Amino acid sequence: MAGVPGRRIDLIGVPIDVGAGRRGVRLGPSALRAAGVYEQLKALDCGVCDCGDVDVPASDERDLGGPGQPRHVAAVRQTCLNTAAAVEKALRSGAFPVVMGGDHSLATGALAGCARVVGAQGLIWIDAHADMNSPESTPTGNLHGMALASALGDAPDLFPNPEFHTPAVDPARTVFVGLRDLDPHERHAIRERGMTAFTMTDIDRLGMAHVIDHAIEVAGRGAASAHISVDIDSVDPAMAPGTGTPVPGGLTYREAHLAMEMLAESGIAHSMELTEVNPALDEHNMTARFAVGLICSLLGKRII
């Protein structure tokens, strides 16, 4: 069934993998295109523009990083700047940007681009991980594990103002959904900032409908707009094996789609990203096809 007639959607690919610990996720945008994201969104009676991929500069593979040592900083920062510019352009033109990753480090750029237009926004972060490590606390040096912390201003030397408007999100309007793998620093940071967090245990106890109703209420406060960030590792690896940091016990097929369908009905979303689809680890492109289905559900595809 159709989504929102006349809505214009800008597809923005970000083929980056140096923010992650495993290579291959840079092929994610191509996998989503091969899985029919453009054609399926067109079928929703939406105007769709594939804006191509932002430029991702090469990085020195010898930049190994490690505990307390972020790696590939220059390449990730420039990619995030390019992503921010593309998202800002889409929003200012009245389009709904759909950012296709690539690893989740790109979220720092996507959120910066949104913040240039709407200011510190609501955020629903659907992910097995919080990505709230700081440059000092990181156990790996991988910037995809610091993406949200960076967007909140916790890495000013790496992502400085004014290029990166921080905080790009309002902690009081930020909701995590599906958490199941956190580092000690992340637990402390979430509590300290008063952010709302639903773990998989909460979803088991309360049900996804209750969780998303609450997420919509929190993220939609104030200016009723929110960015939706989906890391495909939020889904159980039995359904989405093609990702670099799989964690057992994730969202089921219907839980994931219900979340997207309820968000679509709420109307609070002004933008989204979908990240961490790694075709090199996938089986017959099933993860990319699943991801395309989630994008379509968020943009209004429904059963009746």
C-alpha cells in the first residue's frame, strides 16, 4: 500500500567502513540499491531521488588505534562533513533524507546536518549498542562506537563546532530501543544525561508497542520532529546476519517492522539512517532486503 503521496525522499549513500572494526560495510549502500530500495519507495507513490554517494576519502590502513586511541579520524570526520552537507541540503529542499550506510560513524554527520536545520532534535536510536563511548573510554578505537557521544559534543577535538553543531540532539528527547551490549562508560553516560533507554529485556517484558508509544512521546516533545537511527544489528542475527557486530537475542522480524510502522503513523520523523549492512557477511543479500523493508515501513508501507 502507498505511503505518504507526494512525499519526496532523497537517498544518500555513505560507503564508509573505516569507522568500524570489520571491512565490507562500505558496500552497504550498493546492497540496498540492489535490494530495490529505489523501486520499492517509488511504489509507495513517493517522489524518490537517488542522490548517489557522498565522497569518502581514503584512510591509512596503518592507523590501528586501540583503547583510548580513535582511529581513522580524518577520513571519518571528512565523511561526516560530507554527509552533513547532503542531509542539510535535503531537509532545506523539503525532502526526507534516507541515509544508507556504511558504518554507524556516519550518524555524527547525519545528526549534524539535521541540527543545522532543526536544531537539537529528538532521536530514536534503534541499536544493540549505544555508541556512547568517548575518545578516552573507547575499548577499540572504532569511531562507530562513539557516534552518538560525538553528536552530543563529547569529542570536540575530533568533531569541532561550528562544522558539527553540538549537541545535535536533545538528551531529554533521546530514546534507545533494543540495547543489549553496553560498555561500563556507556551505562554511566546514559544515566548521567537522563536519556531514556529500553533494553531487549524491557521489550520482552513490556512489548514493542508499549516501548515505541513511549519513545514517540519522549522524542516528539517540543518541536514534533525526530531523527530515526537504525543499526541493522538491532535485529536478531538469525534475521539479519550481514553485519559486523552481531549480538544474539535481538528484535524479531515483526518487532522491527512494528516499530517502523508505529513511527510512520506518528508522523514525528523528519529523517532516518540505516547502517551496518555488510554484504561481505550476508547470506544471499537477505540482510539488505530486510533493511529495505524497514525503510519502506518507516515511510508508510502498510498491509492495508
